[in-house]
Amino acid sequence: MTFYRKIRKGDKVVASSGERIFGVGSVIGKYAYDKKLSSQHSVPVAWEFTFWDPLNVWDLPLSKELKNRLGLNRTILKLKKNEWDEIYEIVSRTKNPFRNLTNWEGLLRAPWTEQEVVILFSKLSSVLRMKIEYVRTQFPDATIMVKKGDDWIAKEAEFEVYSSQFKEHGHLTDMKRKVIDCDFIICWEDDWTRRPKGIKVIELKNELWNLL
């Protein structure tokens, strides 16, 4: 009820999941219902800033109070003017290659699933001088051919959205934290700070950042 009765043209909008900010903009029209849309209740918004890889709220220099407010993750959360101003100032100063990137090679956003990591890797494989030899449903996920000099060397790889999920998914021995039959973790974001030695992480976020 609040959505279609109280939101007006000119209102400022922050698209947020509570933990991530996807964009900021202004309402430019009236509420409409369209059953063909996945979100059938909508208002048109002119987005000033959007992020192909959403901004992590907790990584931004926002006040703790505002971070906690955003973390309530309400469908509609009314912001005070000073809260909007704080968000807008920070977001407008955040510069990276993913700002206002609407898609890359057909991907409309950064990977949220392992399958999307595989797709992104396949699009970056020539840059990385790698090829996918085989993808399986068991651990490790794939055999990757890696260019070394004039030769192609077979390596085993596991795909994860975040590198720390390698441990969460039980791919280490219980006692010595050793990696079992895997040469690479290929992930969107490398967040595993205290991982065992001997395993290489390929962070696609960093590779794509450098490419853009």
C-alpha cells in the first residue's frame, strides 16, 4: 500500500538488498501494475548510478547507524534526507569499472551462483590462457588446460562464488587442512585470507577489473 500510494515522481530511490546497493536514482513516473513483469508492481526510475557488481554496504564508509538501518532489509524503507545525502555522496564518489556497466558479454550482473562463475570464466579463458577440458558434477568441478610455454598442462579446478566456500563445502582434510586433488579455486571474489599453502586462487573479479 505504501508503495503505490505514497511514492511520487521526484522521490529519491536506493535499490538495496540490505547488504548490497545496486543503484540510486529518481522516480520519474506513476505506479503501474504489469503482470508481464517478474516484479509486477513498479514505478519508473531514472538510475543515476548502477553497479554491475553491487556495492557491499559494510565496505562503504557509511555511519554504523545507517548501515544498521539498511540492514533491516525492508521492502520499503523511508530514508531521512541526511541519510539519502550520506548514501548519495559515498556512492557518487565510488569509482570502479563496474559503475553504470549494464552488461558484460551478455551477463547482466556479477555472478551469484557457481554456474555463473563458470560462464564468466569461459568468457575470460582466452585472456587467462586457459581452456576448459571437462566439467563434471563431482569434486573437483573441472579439468582446465593451462598454457605453459608451447604446451598445455592439465590442472584440476573447483568453481566457487567466494573462495572461502571451498572450505565451507568440505574440500579440505579434517586434520591437516590439506587440499584434496585440486590445483585451482576459480572464484568471483577471493575472500579467504587464511587458506592453506599450495592452492592458487584465480579471482575473476580482479581479472575483469583489469580488463575493463
